[in-house]
Amino acid sequence: MSVTRRTSVRLVPESPGSSSPKPDWRSLSTQAGLDERELRAACRRRRYTRGDTIFHEGDPAGAFHMLDRGWVAVRLTTRLGDVSIIDILQPGDTFGEQALIHGAGQRSASITALERVETLTLDPDGFRELCRGNPAVYEFLLMVLSGRLRETSHQLLEARYVPADQRLFRCLAKLAESFRTATDSAIPLTQADLASMTGITRSTANRLLRRAEEDGLLEISRGRIRVVDPDRLRGRSGPA
């Protein structure tokens, strides 16, 4: 009688510093062979103040946005009606790409400005006009979509294979680096926001954050978290 041996494969997620920096829309346009000046000229600049909702989940699809200044929160509504932050986007990121693929669709998430925000927007008509005689525009959109898929896959991998405490500290380290260039380098999120972003319970997030604050890694105030020792924080994010 033959015996079949089963082997298991253990996926090891990338460490916080092992992945290459996420390319922004400006570098992607250059890689695609698209003149950034031409791309900007085809767009409309929109400005938002802190707290503004750029669009709501379920709204009719409108324009594709390229973040030129400021940070935004991506929010989803759960089946129970709770609103959770799933991501923070920074200058160079994009959102609303699906509007260029099927203009009659709906927004899949809500986007809210965390501070003063400026975006460059391109609607489906403008996109088609830009595409005429310029195949680099299609290449640019494909690269944007590919980057979005790669980022989503990485987030799913972390959610399944990285312990809760490491996920939280990795998220904090990433946000601290992102907001380092902001006017106020504090992260404008609550402990509940961080819990929803990392897929852990609020009580677990509160416990881990309080411990980190007691150890001198963080300063927590109402609606804001400041990382005061980023090196030690990264040390708690898991093996390099």
C-alpha cells in the first residue's frame, strides 16, 4: 500500500522594510512614457479642506483622482452599518480608477480628507480624449491598477499571516513615515481607526497602544497619535 505524504507550504510575509517603495502616479506616468505635463493639462484641480467627503460609497462613478497634496482616508460601511477605515492614501496615490473603466458604475468606498487636500481629476470623457493617438495613457492606467492589486494582495497576506501586535506596529510605522512630511507630523487617527485598519479588536488595539505609550514609543492624544521613537517601533513590527 502506498502512502501519500502531505507537505505544507508556509507563506512568510515581507518584513516592513523589505518591499520596494510604492510608486506614485508621477513616476508611473514617466515609466509608461506619458508626459506628466500633458497629463496635468488634461486634468481639473480640485481642493478640499479637512473633514470634507470627496465622495460617498455608492455614489455614481465620477472622476479618477490623483493625490497631489494631502492625505485621505478610505472608508467602508459594514453590514451592521459601522464605518471602518481600511486605508490611508498619501500624495502620489490614486483613487477612483474604476470610473475610467466603467463610468456608469458606483463608488466602492467613501473618501474623506484628513487635512487640506488637492487632487487632479480626470473624467471618462477627458480620459478618452487623452487616449486618442497616445497608447501610453492605457499603459499608465494598467500600471495604476496593477499597483492597486499588488497592494491589496499584500494587505490580505498580512491580515492572514502576521500577528495582531506586529500588524498594528507595522501600520503605525508606515503611517509615521508617511506623515513625517506633513505640517503636523502626528497621525490624525483614533485608536478605533487603527483597529479597523489592521483588522484587530478595539480592545486589543487599545491595550497594545497603551503599552507602547508607557514604553515611550508613542504619545496619544484625542484623535491623534505621535510616534516619538520610530526605530523602537519598527523593532516591534517583526523580524527584518
